[in-house]
Amino acid sequence: MLTVILVYALTIVAYLLVLTQLEILESNAIAMTFGFNVFPVLFWLMPAFVACSTIGNLNNGILLFPRFMMAGARQGHLPNVFSLLNVNYLTLIFNLFVSFLILSTASTYLLMQYMSYIGVIVNITSISTLIRRRLSHPDLPRQFRLLLVFPVFYWVIALLLLIFPLYAQPWTKFSTLVLIFSGTPVYLLLIYPKTPLPILKKLEKNVAHFCQKCVNALPEEYEKRFYFEDEKNPKGQENSAFKDEKGDLGELCLNNVQTIS
């Protein structure tokens, strides 16, 4: 970790030593501008190095956020449809379609701005939860302990990253906030009440049933029941429902769509 911090710090120092203030302000990609000034012949290496630097974080985000949605759906914080697993591959197939829908936007740059700002909001919320838990339950056993000053410092930096872009690009960031809070009515009407309105509950069930049939998916407990080994199945073998030539698996999926509710 210390090595990573040192490399990033030296990179920033190199940018400040080579580039002028005007070049930094006008550049859309500082690494590219730095490459043009220092390595005019090999400037194309800079995008490759930047891609290698960010691919790990990108892969982490690809794997992490769908599982956030699944965990939230299992705990009742999101509609149950986000917890569906494909019966063949045990993947979050519905969340994958939602990701494709998000990627269908016309502007990739605008999508990056939206996602980066949403990531800052998620970080602030997560760190706020951590700080509150440390203050309210200081004696809880923890495998890893860190001085509270570090998460507080991180929270302050994240808060600045939330406020300054809102001032510099108010329309884009305000649109991001509108997109985030557009889910509030769904939460207040379907998730928060212990007894939602019958018509809304029926609508949620119908949507969930339709999605189950479209993507051939079941809730997690049914995936475990019919896929993983049990006392009748030897280790590593699938349940016979997955091997029936008459398509009993499809019938199972259709017959049990009501279980999601």
C-alpha cells in the first residue's frame, strides 16, 4: 500500500514539474499531455499505462456493484427481482440486463461522469456508516482496526469531491442527483412499508414473474435447493431436474415464480 501511495504521489509531482498551470486546466487528459511533452515519440504508451492502472479498479466495480444490488434485495432494501440468479450459470442475469440498459446511453463521457459522481456519493454514505458505527459501538470486536482520523479524513476529501463538481458542473451533477432520488418513490411505496398497497405489491409480483420467465431465473434459495449437492446427490453432481430431456427445469422455474414474493 505504501508503494502505491508513493507512486501516485511521485506521479502528481511529475505532472506539476512538467506541465504549466494553463496546460493542466485546459487538458482533458493530463497523462496524455504529459506524454506529449516528455515522450513525443512514445506518447501512445501513456493511454496503455493508464488503462493498465485502471483495469483493476474497473474489474472490481463490475463484480462489486451487481452484488451490492443482490445483497440489498436479499435484505429487503430493493425489489426482489434484483436477487434473481440464472438457473444454469448462477449469475445475476437480471442485473446484467440492467447494466446493458445503462450502457445504451448515447454519450460514454456523460455516463462516466454520472457513475463517478454516484461512486463518490456511495463512498460518502459508506464511510459515514462506518464512522457512526465506530462512535456508537466502539467495543465491538473487529478483525482490522484503524485510527478514526483516517476515515474522517477520507470522508472530508470525498465530501469536497461531492461539492466542488456540483459548483463547476451544476446541470450534470444535478441530473445525477435526480437519477439517484428517482428511486425514492419506489422505496417509499414498495420497500419501506411493512404492508405495501395491494395494487403495488401485485404489480411488483407481476414484474418479478415476467423477469423470471424472460431470463430463466429463480430466487437464491431455490438455486441452492435444486443445484448444490444434498444428502441424495454425490458431490459435484447436478440435480436430475437439470438433466431431464422434457425440460422439467423450465417447468420448475415457471411453477415457482410465485415464490419470489
